[in-house]
Amino acid sequence: MRPWLPICASMAIVAAGCAGSSNDNQPRTIDVFGPYIGVEADAFIASMAEFELDTGIRVNYTGSTNFVDDLAKRVQSVVDEPDIALVPQPAVIDELIAADAIKVLSDSTLDSIRENFDLEDIDITHDAHALPYRSTIKSVVWYRPEVFAEHQLTIPETFDQLVELVEEIDTATDLAPWCFSTFSGSATGWPATDWVEDIVLRRAGVDAYDEWVTGERPFTDPEIKKAFQEFEELVLLRGRSAGGLRSILNVEVARTSDPLFSDSAGCVMYKQATFAESWFPVGTTIGPDDDVNFFILPATEAGQVDPLVIGGEGAVQFDDRDDVNKLMTYLATPEGASKWAGGGGFVSARENLDHDSYYRGASRRFADLLVDSPTSRFDASDVMPAHVGSGLLWTQITAWIAGTITLDEFLTSIDEALELEIEP
């Protein structure tokens, strides 16, 4: 895997915008840094075209697969700070605020947020330092309808039925129940934490989840530990994931779903967020009678609305010159992502949108879920102190999966690190 994949582009002059050139000779240029690469980066860049045309301001975007580490390096260097960053972790935004590294939002940006979002539902604005850009649903299970039909499998309505389905696939077919891997450069491990978060939210409940996120309930708490054990039984046991442990540890997350789409399917299900659509083969159609479909990881009781673990990127600014404020204001509007939303793979919490005309395909269904779900919680690890939730936790869960430490050693190490965070 490429440890850092720079993607630099300007809709006005694609070639001249790449790293190594100086903005000194490019007046009215804004440098945006984010986690989007490949198809996602192209979609973000396309969404900036209208802004560039209307203002004459060039938007240079750089994406990184090691976003958290690379952002920290750029901020520490000062001279290499981006003008705007799209940050997936609220805890990282908290640290940037505490370090006085980012600017407060301009009045025009705040007005744009008020016009386009329900402020009661926004947790990532952080005292007017960040605006919500893209939202993601982490609790998605992708599957191929034809594979389900061939093996006479049924979509589970409860979590226990999901467990039974995994056992059925494992014993009655020659397929692995899951496509699953964790390799993602310095962020290796995050797909595993996403899995456990969904289990905690379902098995332990909303209150326990909230207590876990805030540190009131430790990782070694019996309910939290049970979630890790169930994840192990459901996904990590021999035969449960395509390619076994070697693939779990070494396959790049963007390639995790490859066995799902192979001519002879190698797995039956693939749990990954809404953004996984951008990793699917070109031309993949999504729907009950199409190449692939999805269901939400089910609740524990039949008839309950399936709870959602969600994520998303918040836009923050390191410079408050007028051009940067203009782009931030634009990012809060529907136009700031219309090209991406129209092409698929983008969902947001923006209000006052006609989902049928703004979104394409599966994104319409995801947008409806975001609006309608009565129970949703932000990704726990992204909210925890950044050096733990977006660092040590990923490292230690990977070590546990690899078998180099025990579950108790893993959980205790995270609790000890979090305790250091709250000591006076």
C-alpha cells in the first residue's frame, strides 16, 4: 500500500496545482487537505468547479491515507499548514481548538450553516470552529442479492439472527461469511473499532455507549469486553473472513470487498460505511435486484429501529482571509457537494433538500436513514482523545487481532492511556 497518496488538483489548471509548486505565484489559491483519495477526491474536486468559476479562486486539494499523522506534521511545520482541512475526528478538532490552531467561523459561514442544517443535530461544529460537510453511516452491511438467493439466505431482522446467519454460511456453504480487513497505513485497525462500536450500541445500549465514549465506563467493563469477544466470534474466527488472518491484517481496506465481487464470490457480506460505494468496481449498481444491496446491522429486538453509528468530516480553517471564508461558506451549502451527491457516494445532514433530485441511487436511501433514525451515535473512537481513539486504540486492536497481545492486555492498555488523559 502507498503510505501517503497525494492528490493535488485545481479545476482551472490540474497539472500546475501539484505539490512542490509555490502558492506565492498563484494568487487567490486555497489549499484544502483531507482524507479523500481516488474516486472520492475526484468527486470533491468536481464539487469545487462551480465555486472556482464563480469566484476565480483556485482550490488545490491534497488527500492522504495517513490523514491524522500528516495533518499533525503540517500543523507543526506552520509553513505547510493547509488553509482548510476536512477532519473525520471530532477529537482532533478539539485538539486544534485547544492549540488555537484554527480560526472561528465567519459570520457568513455561520449564516450558511443555520440556513442549511438543523443545529440541534450538529455535534461537530465545536463552538463555531467547524462546519459539517459529509456524513457517513458506519452500520451498513453490503451483500450480493444473487448470492443470497443462490444459497437461500434471509436478511436478518435481529442481531441474534445475524449471528445465526453467519453460522449458517460458515457450516452450509463454501463461502466466508465476511469480507473484512484492517490495513490502512498508520490508521490500520479502524474497521475493527467500527465493528465493535456497532456491537456495543446494540448489545449494551445507548446509555452504556455514551458512558464508554466519555470514559465513565472503561474498556474492561464486562459489557464492553463482551462486545470485543462477540466481534472475535462473529468475524475473526477461522473461516469467518475471506482470506483468513493474513488478509485481515494485510489487505488494504479499499480492496476488502474484492472477494464479494469476484466471479466466484469469496464472501457473502461486507460491513463497511456508506463511503464504501466509492471502492466498488466501476459501474456497480445498488438495489434489491442489482449487483449489490445493503441492510443496516440489525437491532437486538425484532421491530426495533436499527441504531446507527455515524461519522463524518468537519471542515476547519487555519486562515481567515476573505477567500478562505468564502469557500467555507460555500462548503456549507448544497452546492458545495452537489456534483458528489449527484454522482453517488455522498450523504450529508443538510436540510431542505429534495433527496430524489439531489442524491443518486443508494445515497437517497442513506440520506433518508440519517433523517429518520431515532437512535444514532457518533463513532466512539473518533470522539475519544485523539492520541488514543485515533492512535493507540488502532495499534492495540491490531496487535490483539494478530495475537501478539491478549484481549485483557489490550483493553487494560487503553484504559490506562485514557486515565492519563483525566489526571489533574
